[in-house]
Amino acid sequence: MEKDIVVIGGGPAGYIAAIKAGRLGAQVLLAEAGSVGGTCLNRGCIPTKYYAQSAHTILELAQGNDRGIIIKDPTITVDMELARKGKQKTVRKLTGGVRSLLSAAQVELVQQKATITGNHEVTLEDGTVIGAKVIIIATGSSSMAVPIPGIDSPLTVTSEEILDLEMVPKRLVIIGGGVIGIEFASIFQAFGSDVTVIEAQPDILPMFDAAAVTSLAKALKKRGVRIYSGSGVTRMETLDHEARLTLADGNTIGADLVLLSVGRKADISCLSDQVSPAIDHGNIMTDEWGMTSISGIYAAGDVTGRRLLAHAAYQMGETVAHNACIDLRIIADERKKFNLDIVPSVVYAVPEVASVGLSEAEAAASYDTVVGKFPLAANGRALASGEPEGFIQVVADRRYGQILGVCCVGMYASEIINEAALAMKHELTVHEVAETIHGHPSVSEAFKEAASACIGQSYHMI
């Protein structure tokens, strides 16, 4: 079998690359050992957001009396079996949509593990050998392990396994205070678990602005989530049906379930002894066009270690497919580079946290900055919705008004951050955002107000 392009991995980078190349006219085969959509669609982004919405609904119901909604029996429990069925229904609908898109682009989908056995050769697990003019590696990433004595316990689960729990754990300890760990902390606290987060770094969410981290941590602690930062786990013991974790400071914590969420590592299992592209810290290295050290072999998404985000993977997948079709003379165009300078990051907790660009501290290190910050407690929509927690902060260059970074905490932060990214992408200044009419009442007005505050023109804040 001969193909113009063989894509290995059907996650965000892989299926977008396959669809793009197919639409441009290439003969494409996509090899995916599991379900199309990869970790994000099947075991990550989408399932966790389904549960996150359930958590948000529970917390909204708790405000019922304040809104005149009388709930006679306020007891709320979560039936994990029904929750799992609802989650899977959503996943099936989305994976079915991806399959349809691949079919419409005339991409051949093969659900087998694939190994690169030559610079232009891929071998499927059934022994079928496929000749490929171009190979695109988009195999994603998997959960990392840590060398903690006793961590390989039946009571330890990964971020993928916790999505299929049959019951809500009474006591959940989460090792790792990054994005995934904090999202699950928010979810299972709302579901009824007694949640503890242990983070070895000085604070949770080390990649986010300090003000946002402080705001979210305060909200989580108010709901009963305990956070131990700056202290790692040195040992774990399993006694009967209980886990006992010993921290570096000597304290011990009991748990019915332990979620290990300490990051992810590139999946490079598609490589063989015959094909060895350059690898750095476990990630496949590429140039700015997505090409590996082997001509004709590209890589995109988590496997490159650049930005482990689905939306970044989409952009990388589209880029390498475009460049591959130029290599094959299918299209005549200019080659594109990976452009990951403006990539939003979101934590789907309650409240949500989102950021794009530089943090306040990063910007101040290189620019003469001005900061505009608007509290959601002064925003009509957020206040009327009973979600006044949080703020929107804009960091800009003082002289020209260039937006250097935006940080959001609170209601619809995951949506507002995209407006900020669009403004930064097209080099809008705080002056132009301040002059843009926003619908009222809307939470996005807070972005306009924060931009206005940078130039001393916010009319809804003293």
C-alpha cells in the first residue's frame, strides 16, 4: 500500500493534519490504535469538562434559596454510573463527528498501532507495510509516573482512570497541583469528596499569574479543599482499603483514593530501532516548520513537548499538513511556521482561570508596564448570576498600549480569554479595546473595563 501521507495518532494534532491534507488533495491514511479524538476527546478535555459542568450545576443549586428557588430536600448526591453514561454519550457524538469529517476528506482510517520502520515506511500491528512519501507523528502524550515508594497501589489512579470511577470517593488526595489536578479537585469537591491537593512547588498552578492563583486557591479553600504546597509525598502505604501518605514535612494524610497528576510525557512508542529522529528530554524535536531531524518525517502536538494543549495541537497539525503538501507539490504556497506565541491556557475549575501572553511579573521584567484590573464584583452580569468571584487583568506596554498579557478569573473566563487572544493576535491596543462597544450586561464587558483602566478611563470603578 502506498500513500502520500501517513499520520500516526488520531488526537487533535493527528486528525486535523489528516483532514487538512485530505482536503488539499493528498492520499492520506490515519493510524490510530484507540478511538479517534485521542486523549483529549476520549479521556481528557471533553470528559473532564462534562464533569466540570455537573460540578458547576451542583454549586449553582446551592444558591437556590437566595434566588427564591425552594428545594425542599437539599440533599444532592452524584450517581457515577449515570454520570459516566452521560459523559460517554457526549464523547460518542464528538468522535462520530470526527469520523465523518475524516470520511468527507477521503482519509483512510485504520484502527491499529503503527510503527515507523523506515524513513518512508510504516508497519501496522497486523504486519501490513505502508509506503509513505511523508510521515506525520502525532502520537500525543501519556500520564507520568513518579518514584514514590508504594505509589503503585490499587488505590492510585491516573487522570484517565478517575473518569471511570463507579462511585464518588469519600476522601480524595490529589498529588499534583497543576491544571489537571486542580480541575479534578474542583469537580470532586462539588461531587461530595473530601479533597486534599499536594503540590511540591511553592504554589499550585505554577505557570499562571500569582494573583489568579491566589484568587482560585482562596475559592477552593472556602469550599473545603485543603492545599499543601511546597511539600511532596515521600511514601505511600496501603492498609486494607485506606492509603496513608507521608509528606516531606512528616505529616501524614489518609485517603480512600489517590489521584496521581504530576504531568504528562511524550508517547514515542511509534519509533523503532530503524528510525531515530532527534529527541530531547523525551520529546521529538522539530524545526519551526514541524520537520524532525529526518527529512520527510514531521511531528506535531504533545509529542513535541512544545505546548501540551489540544488547541496548540490543532494549530501544529494544520501547519505540518500544509507544509507536507508543499513538499509533495500538491499545493504551491509558502511554508508555515509553528506560531505558539499567543496560546490561551484555561483551568476549568470553579471559578475558571484563564490566561494568554505574559504574566504581570514576566511583562514587568522586559517592559515599562501598566496594569488594568477590573473585579467581577462590579460586573452586572456576574453579580446577577451569583458569581462575583474573580477579576480580569490586562497588562500593557505603558507607552504604546500594546497588550502583553491578559489574566481572567471567574465566570466565563474560558470564553473571554479568546477575545483577548484575538486582540493580541491582531495587535490591538488597550485604547482600541476600550473604544469597542460590548454588549450589556455581559461578563466580557470586564475585559473592556480592564483595558480602559490601563489608560485611566474605566467608568465603573473608582
